[in-house]
Amino acid sequence: MTDPFVVVGADAAGLSAASKFRREAPDRDVVVFEKGQWISYAYCGMPYFIEGRIERLSDLLSLSPSEVDERGIDLRRGHEVVAVDPDARTVTAETADGDTVTQAYTDLLVATGGRATTGPFDVRGPDGAFTLHSMDTAAAIDAYIASPEAYDPARADVDAVDRERVEYNAALPAPETAAIVGGGYVGVEMAEALSGRGLDVHLFQRSGHLLPPFGEAVGDRVEATIAENGVTVHTNTPVERLVGDGRIEAVAFGGEELPVDMAIVGVGIRPNTELLDGTDVELGDGGALSTDEYGRTSLPDVYAAGDCATATHAVTGTETWVPLGLTANRAGRAVGATVAGEPSPVGEIAGTAVVKAFEMEAGRAGLVEDEAAIDAGFDPVRETVTAGSRSGYYPGAAPTDVTLVADRDTGRLIGGSIAGPDRAAVRINTLATALEADMTVPGVERLDLAYAPPFSPVWDPILVAAKVLNGTLAE
Amino acid sequence: MTDPFVVVGADAAGLSAASKFRREAPDRDVVVFEKGQWISYAYCGMPYFIEGRIERLSDLLSLSPSEVDERGIDLRRGHEVVAVDPDARTVTAETADGDTVTQAYTDLLVATGGRATTGPFDVRGPDGAFTLHSMDTAAAIDAYIASPEAYDPARADVDAVDRERVEYNAALPAPETAAIVGGGYVGVEMAEALSGRGLDVHLFQRSGHLLPPFGEAVGDRVEATIAENGVTVHTNTPVERLVGDGRIEAVAFGGEELPVDMAIVGVGIRPNTELLDGTDVELGDGGALSTDEYGRTSLPDVYAAGDCATATHAVTGTETWVPLGLTANRAGRAVGATVAGEPSPVGEIAGTAVVKAFEMEAGRAGLVEDEAAIDAGFDPVRETVTAGSRSGYYPGAAPTDVTLVADRDTGRLIGGSIAGPDRAAVRINTLATALEADMTVPGVERLDLAYAPPFSPVWDPILVAAKVLNGTLAE
């Protein structure tokens, strides 16, 4: 009997791999170790749960342990893999009870994800200070926001939840003013969520604009929308520390203190790679596990996928660390197929991302910031246009900002962003596809994009941007 | 002094060409002949004017004659070009007063558009029978629908309008029941428009499903939506004739007569090429003027653009006649640049089209129908999936149907369609871009498309369809 395919981590990448593997190789075994109790949950849905748009924590789960079992996957929760021996082809796991298990593998997938970094902030200290990177935190934040008398325990309706933590937070008085530290995805989404729960929200961003990877045009537009919706945005304002012992009392910045009774720290995430610390595995961009086009690490028969792994960038062709949901699912699925005997590339990433901020929709793909473009050896030229989302005479037409970035010498499209309230987000897929196809900006200008008055003007905003950028490139 | 660039037709293609030409060659002259009084109007906006979503007919105009004049374009309305002498390089125009003008040209652009065909139906006969292909008809239909006491003459607020016809129709009693003959774009959009005006609407389609170029999956979905909104859809029902003398009384089909007091015939359009009848110009697909990648016809220095001209299809590489708004604008603009001395390809078409039917949005691109694919030498394989438009847990997620069509031997994507109520239409641009880039279905499956719960599930519906079709292709 051969050893099983072993997977570490039971979220998007890990369970996609295990499921695909079992479908393609039903006679072979797969063991999935998960250090905690949660599996297969939608990280990206947490802000919407906290906002109250989503009624139950269980709505964010896609697969239950019994469904995983039905797929013939040997799922072992409460097993933290603490060591890998690539020569012996074994992993060592510790259980919550302190037991140690050694498991041999034929192939190993490390799908350990990432974790929120907290910078200098002590979010484990005062009550009311949180990062958002687990279902337990989401449940705790939700409970903390509710007044003790109004909290509905049915919201956290999953056995795996840290019930004690939820109850503790539910019992605390409801906060009125929140500081969000960090104006990335989490910050922007949480600003909407906390605002939706009636809090007076302050959003702090260290640099000059929100959502840095989306570029300045989008950041400014999103900032304006958030401000219109009553959130106070503080750009160019690095928060220095959280103030308060028992409960958070304030955030401190530039010699000032703003009194708050809640703080969310969303300053970034980092890949979980400690598992391989004892090996000579190669690390890549962002300290993530370096992988090739099939998701292979530098260790024999050891794969990595998801937020702990790099991927090949469609524009630069180099390994890049962009931890996002589709990348994890897609890479996991491909690794599952490859290990089952059908070599499947994990696919390139274009760094495509979209975000909602109240009524504003924004998207980005490729190399949007000059620095990233220059680092990759391009000479970036950019234009931003504002064009209508529909024919001007059709009700609901809304200004849509499109930024396109090209390489000056070759005219190649290397990145772009979009912001607008009317169906702007999904339009970014056009740019993601053009980037994947290595199109030039003249090529983009000649795309036969859809026109009908309710959905687009004759010249789609992307075509308008391409026309303008081509004019600049021709100068 | 050199002769001018002469343009025939002052709508999308003609004025785009003249405007671009003047910008690029400000020292040279351009003369635009237009047989009627209307210029630069949005054909695609007419149904929404009739529906009442758009308040004034003038809202559908993009350029006024004085704005055209300001661009340095010599616009001559009321001049019908009746002959072209390609050897002498002259055109002959007749004015409404019966005068004849001969004009020499260096280069000539034929941008005469298309006109509604009426099949066997006499729409000039009874009152209440119309086709929709001019601003005058749009105004007349709008006036006819209103009751005489309720009609607001300010709706038709453009000097060029056929005031007599509007007043005549406004004075007729308001219709209650309408038949729409033809279930293409015009039929579907007019069903919504007339329904919105309170009429009892019957939509007749000769074949088995609406919107044939969108394929059966979309046609059926749109039919269901239209029916849910109270329109009676008669598929497989060729209307034989309009019944009535003074005023329309019924439509006749299959031995039956359905009493109506209004009928819209939308059975297709044909290219206006008669102008070149005396020459040996080559005609192509659909009887349109055959053009090359720069919009050149077979006659020296004679270009054609817009609804009267063919264009090169991105998938088949052959000349195809797909009369749509962007194609006209884009080709006109390119011809203007080329004639000004900057050779500019008119671009390929993917046959990208979108349509709104009440809350349903639909799109198509490439070769969707088997017949078209087989005619082009492909062996079509197709899959249709229904996937969510957002994460399942996020409010507003709606079933989105995606059909992808591939060539069996090569796996190349050759067409696709989308239908759904939640932002489905603009998603077709992803497929249009993939088609332009000659992507395979495995390539589409690996696209890095956007994911965020409010906008898309982890696997965009297009990726889901690609996964399924790849499974079929691998069988």
C-alpha cells in the first residue's frame, strides 16, 4: 500500500487539492491536517457577516467536515503539523492533547495560508482591539459591537466557534467609535461594515491614499465615497499605538490621541511558512514558499498553494506573492490533479482584485503603481479617464474612472484600474484577460467591447482610456 | 487646391471619420452629404425614448449641426448622393429642391448605414404599423402610443422632426394592444418599451427562440423574463400579414388573427449600398460593401464604414456583416485617420452584443450558433452552466447562465453567451477579449478573474463554464 497524499491546511487551497485528487484518483488516499477546528471558510465574507448583511456565521462555510468525509478525504482537525522531513518523506503533527503523530507521504501540499500581521500593535491586549483573520475573530467582533442585551448568540452558529470568547465580547458594552488602522481591503471593507452597524468610524491610512495597490485614482475615489458616507478618513496618518489597558481607550498618532472604544488593525498579512523552517526550502517574494508553474516547491514532491505560496505573474513572468482567493482555489485544484497523475499548471496571476466600498466598486489588475512597473523593468506611462458607464442619455449613467498603464517602448498594457458605482468592478476582467494575452494598448483600443445604452456608451470606458493612452504613447 | 475628403452619411461612421480627419489634417477639407435632416443620432436609444425613460428626443442627439460646423466640417444636409463616378472621382448629389450637385473627391467614404427591412409587411399602409429605424419613426411611435389629450409635443423637441407625422399620430386614439413582429434586439427592446407604456404586448418570433444570434440558452432565459413581465411571447409563430386598412386591426398567423391596434415590425436590417449600384464595387456578406482591414472597398480610394460595410471577424478571419454601433464609430474614426495620412486598421469584430430585457441582461460574442461555427470550418462543442453572480451567501447573488463554444480539435474558444439579472451583460467583454486573443478554453479557465463576495463567487461564472467545457473536451 502506497503512502497517502498529505495536505496541510483545510481551507481553499488544501481542500480544493484534496477534492480534486480524490475525484481523479479515487483509489488513492489523501490525509488533510488542520491545526484548528475551522475548515473551508470564506475569509472574504467576514466583513459582510460583521456588517450584518449575512445572518449566520455558518453561511460563510462552504464544506462541512462530514461533506469532506463523504468525498473520501481523511480530515484530521486539531492536528498542527510542526515539522516536515523531506528526506524521510514524513510530517509530524501535534494534537491539542499533546500527542504526536508521524505521517508518511508520497506527495505533500503545504496550504497553510497566511495570517494577519499586527505591526507594532498589541491586539491581544485591550478589549475591543482586533485583527480580522479568523472566523473566531469575526464572531468576537460581531459580539463586541452588539449591546449585551441585543446580541443574538444564534449569529455564531457553528460548533467550532470559540464560544467563551464570543460570550466575553458580547457581555462588554457596545462600542460607539471605532478606529480602523490600515486602508487596504480589510480596512475599507470594515469601514463600511462598522458604519453599517452604526459606529462612528475613523479610517487611518499611513500613506497618501487608500488601497495602495489600486493606485491613486482609485484610492482617491474610494476615499471620497467613504467620506460621503460619514466615515472620517485620515490619510498620511500612521497610527503609533493603541491606548488602553482593560479596554481600548484611544489610538495615538502624531502627538494626538483620538478616543475610541474599538479598533481593527488591518495592516497586512504574511505567509505561514514556519512549518518548513527546518528544511532548505526556497522562499520567494514576500517570504512565501517559492513555487514553479505546477506549484512545486524546491523540495522533492512538496507542493505549496494559496496564501503561503508565490505564483507566476502574467505581466512580469516572475514569481510574485499576491494572496487572493481564486489563486488559492485554482492552485489547489491544479496540484490535486497533478499529484493524481494529470500534470496541470496552476495558472498565472494578474493580481486581479476588486473591492466594494459602500456604493463604489473598484478593481485593479497587473502593475498599477509606477514603482512595481519600474522594478519589473518597464517604463510606465499612464492615463486616467473618466467616462460614462452607460450612454449619457440613459438613466443611471455614472462616472467611471479607468487608469491604464503601458510600457512606453513596446506599448504593451501592463496594468490598469477601474472605479465607479455602476457595474465598474466586473469590468476589470477585461483588463485581466488583456494582460494575460500580452495585449498592447492599440490592441485594447480595437477590442470589440459591448455597447447598449443601459450598459455602456458606444465607447466603453476602457476603450476611451486606451484611445487617450495611445495618444500619449504616440507623442 | 486639392479636392476634399467626401463622406456620404452623417451618422456614427460618417461623422466619426470627418471629425478624426479634421483633427489629424486641419488644413484639408471634408464635405459630408446627408440625404435627410437628422445627423448623429443614437439609434440604439430609440426604444428607451419610446419607453419614456428618456424625456426628450433631443437627448438622443450627440452632435448638433452647429457643433459639426465648429469642427470645420462642411455638412450638407438634404443632399442625397445618387451616383459615384470612381474614374472621375466625383459624386453626384440631389437636393430636396431638385438641384443636382457634382463634387470631386480625393477620397470617398460611404457611410450610408442600413435600413429596416419589412419583409412582406406593409408598414406604410395602416395607421399604427411601424418599423423602428429613424428618429421620425421613434417620434411617431411615441406620439401614437400617447392618448391625444396626454401627448406632450415637447417630447419631439428637434427641428428636424417630421412634425406633421408626429401630430397625425398624436391625434389618433391611444392603442391598447400591440404586436411586435420579430424577436431580435428591436423586438425584445420594444416589448419592454411598449409594456412600460402600459400596452398589452404580444411578441412574435418565427423560430423557436428569441434573439437567435445569442443562442438558445439566452433566448429561453430572456423569453422567460419577458413572459414573467406580462408580455405574451409566441415562438415558432411566423406572422403572415398585418390586417387593416385605415388603422391596423390584427396580425394574422397560422390561420388565426389576433386583434391589435398597434404593430412594430422588426425583422432585420439591410445595408444601404444602392449608391454604388452603377459601379463594379464588390459586395460581401449580407450584401454589404466588402472592405479590407483599412475599410477600403474594391474601388480606388473609396472606403466604407458602418452598417453598410463588412468587417473582419476576429474568430473566422473572414469578412462578416454585423451592423453595430461601436463597429461604425471605430471604423469611421480609423478611416478618418487613414485618409488624413495615418494608416489605421479599422479593427476586427467579435460580434459582441448585449441586450436588456426588463431585469434580464444578456450578451454574446463570437460564433454562438452551431451553424455559424460549422460554416466557418469548426467542429463546435458547447456547454452551458448556471452559476452564481456573487458568493452564494452574499445578498443579490443571481443565477447566471454562461455558454461557451469551442472547436473540438484545437480547444480554441470560438464563442459564448451570458444571461443573468446581476451585472451579466458587461461580463461578455471578458469573452470578447479572449476571442480577440485567440485563447483556448484551458487558457480561459486559467484567467485570473476578479473575486469579491459582492461581485463574483471565487470561480467567476465564466471560469465555471470553462472548467465544464474543458471536461467535455477531454472526454
